[in-house]
Amino acid sequence: MIHATQNDTQIPLSPGEVSSLRNDIAGPVMTPEALEYPAECANFNLNRLVEPAVVVGAESANDVAVAIRFATRRGMPVAVQNAGHQVVLPVTDDWLLITTSRMDDLAVDPDARTARVGAGVRWRQVLIEAAKSGLAPIAGSAPDVGVVGYTLGGGLSPLLGRSLGYAADHVRWMEVVTADGRIRAVTADSDPELFWALLGGKGNFGIVTRIEFSLFPVTEFYGGGIWFRGEDMAAVLEVWRAWVPTLGEETTTSVAIQRLPDLNALPEPLRGAFVLHVRIGHLGCATTGAQIVAPVRAAATPLLDSLMNRPFTEIGEIHLDPVERIPYVESGTGLREMSAETIDTIVALTGPDSGCPLASVEIRALGGALDREAAVPNAVPSRGVPFITFAFGVGSPAELGPMQDYLNAYVERLVPWADDATVVNFVSPDEAVSEEGVRRLFGPDLYTRLAAVKRQYDPANVFRINHNIRPSSS
């Protein structure tokens, strides 16, 4: 549980104060008794209730600034939420949530090859608008994820990452409301330390209300997935492990060990099936892509193969991430290597004879431009990590406890190959909850610099309902 570093006594909220806040803010202001409150606070993970003392549906940066000043006068911590994929951590005191879904302005500049978007915009909107000009953003595997949260956590693309780096590497400008309630236009030149810290340090330094980033002249790709029987996973994973180091930066891949639900929405071979899903994104033609993928295709007999030329707007077809809100538990870790012993351990924990209760266990291959420092450096901590693994289980409240135990055991067994650094967006709410855990995530040098920036821009640790970077003491 994350607690404040300051000792100010919190001032209880009164109905009159909430009424006054409503008068000062254009968007809605709700407390728990409001009928709209549950929908406003709804999280993508149905297993985690978000229950602030007051929620502000911001319509502008000014709404955000007013809400922050209101909270800081009362000693209340502040959190932000858009699509609900970034789950905030529980706190003991009253707190204020700012939702940004109404801030949905979006403008693409085809000549400058940039997009400027509000904090409520999701990637699907940018994909469609940018494609009209033959351009593409460094979007992630799930088009319904919010642009700002994804980017501040690094932003890992299943298609452009290995050739262009993290989404954070290509941010040009941000509008940020800091803990003092000030609206700032932030660039690498105007506020170099704040700009550096926001990109990778996620929501620790302020609330980003608009962001501008580069777009790239990419219109199509070769990709999708190959599904193999779960019983063939050991053979396919060994081929995949040997194949990954041969790939150029134009090809990105991951695998997911999946126990799929029996749903009519799935193709018949996948309904209720135990499978290994090999995901491919290649920046090139189908002929070259098929030649590159041939060793994996030949590793076993596929159940289904969806690899084809696709418009860039179909980037979500590579991973086919869930789009509906579901109750789940999650965990993961960075991996320093993918040895034969690593694969054997993963197969033992997730294979056909493992009794694994998890819905999905994935391994993403990183490398390429993801290892290189950005032209304008930032605080993304995962450079040099060659693989990450991320797993989740879906079920009823009674089932989720044992699934969490299994997740913990999975991560523990991978410790011999694990790396403390990983992609920030893949750190679960139950991980890196202590100062030492966050320090391990970023490493001592990055953390020390981040803590100094925190002291400058948020000395009272207003933004602490997160994987918290605490203000340095000096």
C-alpha cells in the first residue's frame, strides 16, 4: 500500500465544498452516492474497485488544475484514469480521482508528421485519423488503450518497437498540470528534467492533459498469428527461441500460452482450446515475411494461421488482446536471457501436464531500437532487457486467489533468469509497491534522478497512488 510522505492532516470533505467544486469545474463532479459514480470510476479490471471520495470528469486542463488545487488544500492524494487499464493502488485516506475520457481532442499534422491528442484519446482513434494521411503512430498491442498512460509508461509496440524504439522516445511536447495546480507546456528544451522524468516515470510528476508525438510513413504490414496445439509447445518454443536472434529490426514477435474460453466469437479450432499463439509483426511484403517465418511455421502443424498483408490500422490483430472488462490477476518480470533451461521451466509451469490455471502466459522479444537510448533521453527503465514475460488469470473471486498464488510461483521459478527492470506498463498493482521495489524497477541511478525531479515538482507526494517515486530528502 502506498502512503504519503508528508504528514498534513487531511481535511474531511463537506457537501458544501463538493458543491463549490462543482461550480468551479465544467465537467461532472461525483461522490459515491451519485448514480453515475460506478460508471465514471469503472476499471478495466473488474477485480479492482476504484472508490475515490470524489471523482472529477475533467473536460479541460483547467478542470484538472482546479481539481488538483482543491485536493492539495485538503491533503488528498490525486490519481488519474482514462481507459481504466492503469489500475490505481488502494490508499487508507480519502482521495480524488480525475477521469480524462472527455478530453478527446485529436489533430494530425500530415506535413509535420505529428499528432496532438487530449488525455482521453485512445489509440484506435489515432490509428484511423493518421491512416488518412498514410501515417502511423507507435501504438501498442491493444488499440483501446489510452494514448497518454501507455506513452508515459514507455509504450511498447508489437510492430514498430524494434525498429523505432518506445513511444516515449518520440514525444515532442506535453501539456502537464503539476502538483501546484499550474498548467505547463513542457518540452525537452523548456523543462528538460520534467520532460525526461514524465516519459517512463508515468503518473508520478503531474497529469498530462495533452501530448504531441511523431508519426511515421507506414501504411501496412505482414502479420497476425499462428496457433499451435498446446501439446506441441515445447518443440515450437525451442524453435522460436533459436529463431528470435536471427530477426532483423523490421520483425517483432511474441508468444502466448493460452487456455481459451469456449466462445462462439472464436474460430472453431480455438474454442475452449489449449494453444500456443505465436504473434508476428513484419514491416515488409508477404513474400519476405513468409520466408522469415518459415522455420516457425514448420515447427509443428498449425491449428490456425492468420498471417497476411494488413493495413496498419489492424495492428490489434497481432495479439488480439481482450477488449471487454474482465476480472483478472496479473504478474510478470523482465528476463535477461531465454535459454533452453528457461524454456524447460516455462513448459513445466504452463504446459499440458502442469495444471496451470492461467488464461495466458506470454513472452515478448524486445531488442533492436528498444535497447538504444532515445535521441532525447527519457526515464524508460527497460532498455537492454531482451525479453519480458507477463501472465494473467481470469475468474471468479474464489478462483482468483489460487491464480495469484500460481502467478507468484511462476515468477519465483523464473528468478534465475529474471531482471528487475521491465516495461513499466507491465508492472501489476501488487508489484513494486514499496520504495525499495520501485528503486529496483528503475535501478539506483534512474531512481535517484527521478526522486530529485519529484522533490522539485511534487514535494508533498500528491501523485502517490501509483508505483510511487518518493521525493528525495535532499
